[in-house]
Amino acid sequence: GPPDVHLTMPLCAFCRKTNARMLRCTRCKALFYCDKECQRADWKLHKQFCSGDPAMRPFIAVEHEVERALAAQRGHQVEPPPDVRCFICLEGGDGLMSQGCGCRGTSGFVHPECLEQMAASVGTPEDNLKRCLFCSTCGQSFTGVLRIVLMRKYWRSNRLSPQEDARRLAATVLSNELCGTLESPDFEAQEYLHDAATHGLGETHPGRIMSIVERANVLLKLRRPSDALQLLQVTVPKVKLHCTESLLYVALDLMAGSLLVLGRLEDALPIAADAVELAERLRSENSDFRHRANDLYAHCLASLGRRQEASAIWMKEVEYRERVYGPNHAATQTIKRNLEYFLE
């Protein structure tokens, strides 16, 4: 199996920093804080879930993470125009949310509760989840606050389900959503979701392997590249044998990124090249893979002093992103900053 990794120093639940004298909530013992100021600042959120029941400790950590993810997305939330109504119940009022999908006008807003009830009417957990992830009208995925709200509802409904598949699926999708939204995910919450997502699965089951790759992603985000690399070195051969090429791309991308952060540039470059080749094969399935892979490969080249090659890749990426996203979009500006930093 993969090597064990442990968080030696917890992060503050409020400011996401750490020190040698962290305080712990004396009631639930689930969350840590830098000092009394951070604990008081977080109390408005934490008091919703704080409990002295030890069995609730993992639940508290996950719920706190969900609230952090919601706070990160609320600044991007589209407010409903006047007199707009939920496309399911045809009522207006408070609680309407933008679906963030391809629907426009009144079809683009819904009450999360209505969507949840409609999804729950479908038989299998997989079909239920699909209704929580994708719009039944336009077929595109929900985004932003609504997606996180629905993922939490799905997890709450299924985390204690007698159906093991439903429990695993709920933990997997929520873990992926939190890791994708938060810059600094909570390790303990992710460990709990990882255990729930892989309970009862064999060492070579694709579900377990996918969860381990996601675990490496969390470690890399927490600036623990050595631990991430250690996991991936054991896991990538299993991905090649038992999983999809999409997951293999993600694993190679994370491995190259870990090596790059660690300064092992000569080791990172061929893996980044493999990721580019694989992403090109998968371009019809997910075009974002190709552009992410190009960026990482260019980083490796530039760090090795091969600046002309890196510049050629980044210039093409700038041209593409300006055409697709616009010149001021964050995705475009990121590549422009890379050019300025490495090639000035």
C-alpha cells in the first residue's frame, strides 16, 4: 500500500497558518487555532457544528471545510434579477441561486432544495449524483455556490447510508470539490473523506487509487511536495494498470509538479513531457488538460534555462487564452506573468 503520511503541525482553522503553540477547541477537539483572536473570529462559523461528541469530530472538520469553500465562491455568485423564479417550483423569494451552467434567463436560477428533491426522486446513487452535478436542461455542470451546496447535501444524505457504494461516492465527490475549490484544504478533513471513499476497496480498485491521487493533490497544495511525491511514486504504476488515461494524466501532472517544487528539474522534465503527450491524446475529452500540461512543461524548460523553448509554448498559450477567455481573464494573466518572470 501507499506510505502513511501524517500532518505534524495542524493549520489554524481561521487563517490557515501554524505555529509551535496551536490552541485546540476544548469542546469538539476537531479544529486548531493560532491564538484566541483567531478562535473568536471563527466562532460565528464554528458554533454551528461544535459538539462534544467524539463521533462528530470528522463531521465537524468536513462541515467547516464546506463553509470555507462556500465563502470562497460567494464573491463570484450571480445575483438573481428582479421577479425571477425557480424553474422547478415557479416561485421566487429568497434562496434562489444561479446554476452557473449554460442556461440563460429564468432557466438559470433555482432553489437548491427543489433541485435536491428532484434529484432524490431518481433511483440509484449514481443517477442521484448526476442530477446534483449536471443541469438536466442544457447538460452542462453546475458551478460555484450551488454546486458546493448540492455536494454537501448529497454527502449529508449518504454519509451514513447502509449502501456502501453511496457512502463512498458521496465522500469522493465532496473531497474532489473541496480540494478543487480551496487553496489550502484541511488535511484531517480530507483524510476522513479519503477513508470513507476507500472503505472496503482492494488495493488495486480504481476508486481507491483515484482517492490516493487526490490525497497527493492535497499534500501538494499544503506545500508538502516530498510526501506527495512519495505517494505518487507508489501509485502511478497502479494507475497505469488499473485506471483511465485521464487519471494517469492527473497523476503525472502532480508528480512533475512535485519534482519541480523540490528543484529536481531534470527528473521533472520527462514526466512533464509524458503528461503533454497524454493530454494531447485526451484533448477531445478535456482540452484543459493540454493547456495545463503545456504550462507545466514550459515551467520545467524555463527553470532549466531553456527559455526560448518555454517562450514559444507560453506565447501560443497566451494567444489561445486571449481568444477564448479574453486578455484580462485570470487564466490569461497567469501565463503572461510567467513570461514576464522567467523571460525578462
